Amino acid sequence: MSPFDPVAEYKAKTKKSAEWSEHARKFLPGGVTGNVKFYGPYPVYLKKAKGSHVWDLDGNEYIDYMLCFGPLILGHGDARVNAAIRKQMESDGSLIFGAPHEGEAKMAERLSRIFPCGERVRFTNSGLEATLHALRVARGFKQKGKVAKFEGHYHGCYDQALISLTPSADVRGPDSAPCSIGSSFGTSQDTLEDTLVLPFNDIQSTEKLLKKHKDELAAVIMEPVQRGFVPAKPDFIKAVREVTRDLGIVLIFDEVMSGFRMEKFGGAQNTYGVDPDMTCLGKIIGGGLPSGAFLGKQEIMSVIDPITRPKDTRVFHGGTFNGHPTVLAAGNATLDVLQLAETYPYLNKISDKLRNGFNDVLARSGFDAKAVGPGSTFNVLFAKKGSKVDLDDIRDYRHAASCDSALRAQFDYGLMARGMHFHPDKPFYTCTAHSEKDVDVTLKAAEEVLKRMKA
Ligand SMILES: Cc1ncc(COP(=O)(O)O)c(C=O)c1O
């Protein structure tokens, strides 16, 4: 048998994507519109989608586990979501009024019933905007300039949210007190200084740092499930809630990723039974259209209220497309389906079948590797040979980053060459359109890839 070269297999199958990538690079840096969409040697360029399947420029069919990095929890082109979009356009006679409309407060009411802190809601066009505005509201409310975030947590692609997203081992500082490192070239010194970085799932160190900086800190923002696959330990998230409450720091849960992707309807906060002061949402609440929202307690959100708050002490919030009627229609239709009694049982069943199935084939393969993560998002990690990392206890960015990305890359390109679509080195997402057959086909391919990797 010839040596296993999954990238060569991938390239042999995706010649039209290679050609289009060359062309696209003449107009788009890297041939993509966001760096996260790029992977080497070039990404697959898609042409068509239906349910859980997508087709690329070469006509290859794939089972899609990328699902637009999470929003498509019902799969591509769900008929109920499409019908809601058409109905909105026809009945409103416009895509967008640009003026307030009933749909906004109706969706806000719906979200505030799901997320207890959401006494007031504002819509945005992305998860990035949701966290950006939430942090600004918290700073305005507390009249303090500094915020804290956890190392390895992603909150969107602006300067402060990118602090210490993927810091390398040589610069990131001690485990108990991570340094503030810009993950984008061009980050200002002020942003670095205004952002305290905390170690996830380490309550002693987190408490110590928060107490030390309490007088400067407006907010702590966190992903309750880091990057969709490293859940906060229940004691940890509860302790963060308590200490931020005691110290008078606004606690923001960024549920752009974890929202509606746990085992039941709602956010990770509903699963943990922990109420933050503010919540950020995105992805699923737009049903596949650009969306976001930030929710908070009335007292906090009152800083943007144009009725009660004098202009000179008001926090600015705007956005031409906020509360877009089509987006709200798609989001509402998605939430309607998610609330049906049968939805989560099926989604959990299919997610478990894939996650457990991966774990079976990984265990049989002889690699120290595991599919980790709750609900309908998980990641596949390979331990480095001789490493001490315990894949059953991945607690933070440093643990996850210590895994073997070269082995993972072989697994990824091997699977992509066999008809699975996802972003290499990123989590897998499942949806209600995935069938048992999709999972069986995927597991068979995974088994073959792992055998070739071992040979
Ligand atoms: C937890 C989290 N917050 C914020 C964002 C940013 O959302 P958007 O890409 O819609 O700007 C993301 C995107 O992946 C995310 O996962």
C-alpha cells in the first residue's frame, strides 16, 4: 500500500476548488472573506446544499459537520425556516423597514423568557457586535475601563475580544496568571492593558486575580463552554458567579456558540443553573442569517435607554440592520422547531451516536485520542506521544493546545477526502438533518482513515 497522504487525496479530489482559490486570491486576501474560513492548501468552495449535505465546485458530495460554524442546527434549507422567510417578505412588503416593528419586542420577549438575565434585549448583526456592545454597556454601567476575559475564549474578531485567544507557550506566562497577549498584529498597548486575562477552570487563581483588580474591572466575559468543547466545571462557573457578585463586577456569558447547542433548549446557563448579569447570543437565533443579541438586567441595560438616560451619561448603541425582520423571522422559526418535543431527543441521539462512535473507532485505533464536548458540538483531540494531557479532563486552552495538531490534520484531510465537510482542527457540529446513515458513513470513513494513519 502506498504511504498515506491525505492532503494529496484531498487535492486530487478538489481540483476546481484549487483553481477557484487561485482566482479568488486576486480579489480576496487568501481567497476568503474571513481568515477562519481559510485552511491550507485551499478550502473547499461550495456550490449547493440540502439538509445535512453540501456539494463543492467539483460536484463532490459531503456530509456537512461545519454547518456555518454552528448556526444551521436544522441543517441547510429547512423548509419551515424558508417558509417563514418568504412569509415575512410577502406580508411586510419589504425586507426591512428601518424603523421599529413588532417583531423586535416579540423576539426580545421570547429570549427574555429563556434567559433570566434578559430583562432588556438589543439586537445586533453578529456575535461580535453582541459582545462588543455588552462590554461597552458594562463599562458604562460600572464607569470603569477594564474588563477580564479567559485565555483561549473567543468573543469575535475585534481587538479586545482577541486578546490571548491563541497565545504561544513562549509568551503566555504562568498557568495561574496568563499574560495579556494580542492575537492580532496591530493590537494597541492600551487594549492589552485594559484586558485582564484569566485562567479557565482554575477558581483559586481566577478569584485571586479578580480580587486584585476589582477596583478597575467593569466586567468578566466568558464562554460557559470554551470553543464549544471545554465545559466550565460546575463548581468553577458557580464560583465565578459568586465572586463577581461579591466584587460588584458584571458577569457576561457569551453564549453565541453554546446557545441552543447543549442537550436541552436554552443556553449553557440553563444547564448549569447559573444566571449571569448579561448574555450574548448569535448564530442559531438568526436561523442562518446574520444575527446577534445582547441581553441584560434592566438596571444595567438602562445605560443605553434613550428615554430615561440623559445623553451625556448614555452608552451608544446603533446598527442600520439591527432587528432585521427577515432575520427575526428565520430565528423565530428555528426556535419554534427547537421547542418541538421531538427535536432535542433526536439531536442528542444523533450527536451521541457520532461522538460515541468516534470514541469507539478512536479507542480501537490505538491512538490516544478522544471526541470531547457536550451537546451538538464536539472536538476531536489527539494526545501527543508521551504527553501527560488527560483527554478525559481537558480543562482549558493550554490543555487543548498541547494536543497533536499534525495527527489531527491527517485525520481531518483523510475524512474530507472521503466526503465529510468541516473545518480542519475545529469542532464538529451536528444538526437535526443528520441521519443515522450519515453517521454510519462517517464512522466507516473515520475507521479507514485511522487504519491508514497507523499503517
Ligand atoms: C463564543 C463566540 N462569541 C462570539 C462569536 C462571534 O460571532 P460572529 O462570528 O457572528 O461575529 C463567535 C463566533 O464564532 C463565538 O463562537
